[in-house]
Amino acid sequence: MKNDAGFEIQIDELEEVLEEELHVLDHTTSEFYVEFLINFLIYLKHNRTAELGGRTPGTLRGNLRDFKDFAFSHGFSIEEVYIILKRFPSILNISIDNLEQKYRLMALVEDDTGTLRKRKLLLAPEDFKIGNDLIYARYMLMTKLGYQPITWRNLIHDSQNDFAKKFVKNDPRYNRPYKIFNNVSELSRENLVRMFPMDLDELEEILNKKEEVKEDEKENNGNKPFGV
């Protein structure tokens, strides 16, 4: 199988790589494996550039190993790895360094159970296509303007237009203090990232404070008398 970008991988080579790196058939049903294989074939047919790679057995093998290491380090099982890759093989296009930073950024909206990011990667891995700089810029804008609540939907999932509309002036009777922009084009991805360029030191400070608050809440809840 060869695509327009000149990358070639045969179906038998693909099956060999998937078997050696993932052992899908050992842990799933034949029906699951067929769907898994079809989704990978579709993924491999997409046009690519030489810089992106991923269309040779060797590169695919390396990407699978890197993703497994990432997933295992964050508590995912091999079965959960299968689910993610079956739903969205293109997640392999994201470098592991980028994915690690993205997972860290997504802690900005982590829930009390500490499992929101994990559930989202399982159920909506396509959300992880969003740029890291955009996550940071959106969060900083909402924080600076006092927009609440900051959720997975408005921070991660919203389209550019849906996000921008929250901050555009409309009927004066319903305006909010955070509605300060005249039109959605003022909050294009480029403009937003320019307003709030990624500051890793500030990000870590924000995340550390959030973790401290959660620890304090846990400690306080643990010290409450029974029944309170």
C-alpha cells in the first residue's frame, strides 16, 4: 500500500508490527482486531510529509512503543491503549514530548477524582489534537477576564468560533464584564497565542498551586468529625 506522499507499508507488514508491538489478538476479540486494523489502514492512507514520518514499519513501530510508554506511565492498561489507538490512530502523529506537555496542561481542568484527562483520552482522543500553546492562551484569557467556570469543553473542546463568541460584545442588556471584544476574529488562534505566549514557569506555578489547594481540601475533609 503506497500513498501519494511516497510512503509504503504492506498489510502483512502492518499486521506484523501490530502483533509484535501490541499483541492485540492476545487480549481482544477478532471483531475488535478487524476494526482496529481497518482504522489503521485508513490512518496509513492519509497523505504525509517526510517530516511527519509514520508510514514505514520502522517509524510506526517506534511511535507505538513511545505511545505505550507514555500510556503506561500514566496508569493506562494495554487494553486501554488498544481503545485509544482504535478510536484515533492519528494520536501517533503527536510527539511524546508534546503529548506529555499537553497532558500536563490538561490538569488545569482536572476534576476532583483526578481522572478526567484519562477518561477523555479514552473516550475523546481527538480532543488531544489541540495545540498546547492554545490551551495555555485560552486558560490565561479566561483567568484574566474572570470567566467561570473553566471546563474541559470551553478550554479544550470548543472550536475557535465557539470559544471566541463567549467574549464578544452583544446585546448590552446581557453583556458580562468579560465580553470585551468586538468580533470573533479578534480572538483567532494567532491573536490569542500572541496575547498570551506560553510561559512554562508560570504554568508550573499555576498547576502547583492547584495541587496544593486540592491537598489542603483533602486534609480538611479528612479532619472533619464523622457525619459533618
